[in-house]
Amino acid sequence: HKEKALQLLLDRCPDKLVSSLHQFISPRLCRDPFVSLPYDIRLRVLAELNDPISFANASQVSKLWYSVLNDDHVWKNLMQNSHYKTVDDTVNRQISNYVLQDQFKTSYKRLYRKNYLLERAWNHGGTQVSSILTGSEGVVTCLLLLNEGIIFSQDNSRISHYSYAGEPVRTYVGHTQGVWALAECDGILVSGGCDRNLRVWSVASGECLAVLKGHSSTIRCVRMADKNTAVSCSRDSTIRIWDLKAKSCLHRLSNHEASVRCIDLCGDYVVSGSYDSTAKIWRISTGELLHTLNGHLSQIYAIVFDGSRVITGSLDTNVRVWNANTGNCIALLQGHTSLVALLELRGDTLVTGGSDGAVRVWDLKSMTCELRLAAHDNSVTCLQFDDHRLITGGSDGRVKIWDMETGHLIRELNDNYQGIWRLEFSEQYLVILAYERIDAHLKVLSFQPDPDALEVEPL
């Protein structure tokens, strides 16, 4: 009877009044299906959202949805879907004075916001912390990013140390000719160059701790196995393994027949690439030669080693992948048309750069080229990549940022330099060493999120 009476009453009401009643009654009839679901099911459903716009829209549906979307498990899942690391990048943990790490240790929501703002800054923003004329016409030969700052060497014997704010810290004085090799481990810096001496420094004080003599020609590359062990190679065709604590040479490796251009280390092994067109694998602890890698038709300019694979780049335009256990060549990577002097390896991803201006990204699982980039008008002089981006510099004076997944050009940093010598980047900083006429320039770009933006309630 109540329903019939209500129906008769509504039949007598004008349409305008019925419309007004509908606005009041309709919300009472709506029911959020999430109310009847267990909490873990709500989490699983909302975890399917995989972009910040969907998150923002969903959080406005109801207080219940907002509450679920504030659960850290949902934000951790969003971070993983966005390919963000759930812990801070190792390099940035080292640069402690410039990274706001403590704020992100307990909240994936806050950590996601930091990463989101970082990515947006890399793609569209960034601020120039400094651009400094180094006051020298010397070619920049090496660049290191450390906890203590930026260290770079030049072919005029200088080793310079700057802070990330662009302030000069110190100069490491001692070499009498150009410095062509730098390495650092646990606060110990090792350098070598045309004066044939290997110098050991304290990064913190700038004090020269040792001068190691033995090479008879320019030291071309140096690597450190740990703070007490360094390996150097030279144009004298030898490799030397040094005990830095004892200030002595442990082993002299002399099986190459021409200048040794490059070395790399992993565990107790060192690999070397030479102008004699061969690469070799040695045991550091004994100095024993394990394998000679034959196959290249010209000088080897670059080598990388991950413990199981050796990769070499050569003037013959080819890249070769070798099995470190057997010494056999397991792949020939072709495509470059000139010298391949740049190799960078992360996991199963290899990036190569050449004098032909091209950059190629290879999948070492399938030994196929995934991306082909016409990166620069002239030689590619430097490159580095991480999970998200690839940054290249060239002798055309340009720095370009590429999407590692698609190969699309994200942006170009063009300051009208004549050429780029070196670049290195961490999660929040990009350091560029370039030249214009006879002047060297140090440029530091910061992509660090504004602390105020990090305090705003995310999304």
C-alpha cells in the first residue's frame, strides 16, 4: 500500500519537482561495489591502474577508494609498472649532499612522486647549476662523478676537482705531461699519462700517496680492482698490476705485440684490447694469460667485460662478443661503418657508438640490434645509459637524450658548443665537458625535484 500511495503521489507531482526529487534520491540508491569486497581484493583491483592520471581520477571516486589508493603496496606496484627503481640509485646514494634520501625510505607513494618529478625534469626541465670556463685549452681526457664531486683530467697534465655546485675544490698537481687515465675506488684516485708514471692520490686531501714507475711509454688506461689494487695498460704494449699499499708492481703482462689501448676488470680477471688486433684474458692474482681472442682485422679501441662475456670494438667497424670461459667468438655484431670506440654494457643490453655518428642498442640474448640511432653528424664522442634514457655527445657539439625503450629523441641540449669531450650522469645530475674554440667548459645540470614539490600531497 505504501508503494502504491507513493506512486499516486509522484503521478500528481509536476516533472520539475520529480526531477528535483531524483537528484536527492539517486545518490542513496548508488552503492560502491568495493564496500562488499575484502581489502586484499580491493588492492588487487586498483593495482591494475598503471598511470598517474588514472590514479588521480580513481582517488576522487570516494573516500574508500582514496584510502585504498594510499596503501603503499599499490604505489609500489605503480613504481614497478613505471620501471622505477624501488630503492635509490647507487650513484645517487653516494652523492649524499645533493639527494633527499631520508624522505623516501618509508613511503613508496613519496618515492613514486620523486621519480615521477625526476622523469618529468629529465624530459622537459632541469636547471643549470653551473657552467664554468676551466681556463685551459687542454683536451679533456677523463671524467669521474664521485661522492666528493667531479674530477676530470686533461692532456696538459691537469687533474681538476669541482663540487656539484660548480665550485673548484682542488687541483691534483704532480704529472708533468698529459693525463689520459683515471680511476677511483673508496677515496683513492689513480692517474696515468704521457709521463709514464702512475700516481696515487687521496681524493679527500689531494695528497699524492705514491708515484709508481715501470711503464716505458704513455699509460693509456687504468682500472681498480679494489682500493689497494690497480691495473694499467700502456703504449709500451704491456699491462701492469700494482699493489698500491706496498707501492710495487705485482705482475708485468707482456704478451701483446703493440700498444694496449683498453682494459676492463671483473673479479680476478682483466681483459685487454690492443692495436695488434687481439684481446686477451688474464688472471689478476697470478698474471697468467688465459686466452687470446683472435678475429678482428684491425686495432681494438674498446673492451667491456661482465665476467662471462668479453665485448670488443674495433677499427674494422665490427663488434665481437666472446665467451670468457673458452675464448671463442660467439657473435659478430655488424652495422657500424667506421671505428667503434664506445661500448657500454648493462645486463644483456649493449650500446655501441662509432665515428660514423651512429649509436646502436643490442640485445645480447638474441644478439640482435634493437635500435639504430643516427645520433650525431660526426663522431659519437661519449655515451651513457640507464633503464630509462640514453645520453650521447658528439663532435658536432650536441648532447641528446633518447628513450631507451623506443629510441625516440626526448630532447636535445644545444649550447652551440664546438664539440663534446665527455659526459656522465647520475639519477639527478648531468655533467658535460665541452669545448668552444680553445676554451673548455664544465656544465652541470640538476634534475633534482624541488623540495617544496615533494611535500605536496602526491596526485
